[in-house]
Amino acid sequence: MNNEFYFLYHLLNYHFHSERLLVQPSQVTPITVAFFADRFSSISESEATPNHILNFDIVKTNAGNGYHPSTGVFIVPESGIYVFSWSFRNGFNHAHSTQLMVNNEEVGLIHLRLDVQGSITGTGIAVIHVNKGDDVFVRIAVGSGMIFSDVSGKSSFSGWKLN
């Protein structure tokens, strides 16, 4: 009987150990996500109105293909913590506030007003968590006058995922 017990014990032990599946942790390589674009030309006073989305049509970098220059919208390709930066230029007697938006929520705001000759550039930076599929864009909150983008300085929009 000891031999039968011994045989049965080893048979069951072998069966349980041979059926056990050891799952190895998977290594998901994050994709590189980064974009940088600026405007080719200034935005006219008639176009620089509240809720107007700024499209930055000269794309210098678009790793991950999330930025869409025709609409000015960055569609988040992968959830995570991102850094976004935007800048714009105003001239004499012009004033604007621009908002960094995620979907329909304001996450950043900068305001520029210049009451003397010349031009001024303002830059906003935000470090935020966004989800895959979120729309991130810059729009005008309020303002009067043109937004400049020319050889003296470009209006721009950029973002990148922190890994």
C-alpha cells in the first residue's frame, strides 16, 4: 500500500505542478509623445474673437501623431502626465487672454496687454494628467486686436508626455 500511496502522491504532485502556469510580467514600452507647432501668420482682429481655437499650422515635431494642425487640437494618444506650453504675441493697444483647454475645461490662462509701442509675448505652462482621447487646445477667452506671429516672434503650442 505504501507503494500505491507513493505513486498516487507523485502522480498528483506532478499533475498540479505541470498544470500551473507562471505568468511573466509584461513590459509595455510607452510610446514617445511630443509635439511642437507654431503659426505661419498673424491672426486678424476679426478672427481673434472669444472661443476661437488657435491652430498652429507649422508642425516641427509630432511624435505619436496626436497634434492636428488643421484644427489646432492635440488628441491624447496615451494617458499620463503631460507638460503643455503655449505662447502668443500682442502688439500696441491689443489685449488678449488665451486658455489652455482639456475638452471643455480650462486648465490654464494667460493675459497680455500692451499700452506702449512694440509687442509683448506671454507663455503659459501646465503640468496635468490627461486621458487617452482627451482634446487639448488653446483658445481665445477674451480680446481685442491681432495676435501676431511673424519674423519678430511666433505664437506656438507644444506638449510632451513625462515617462
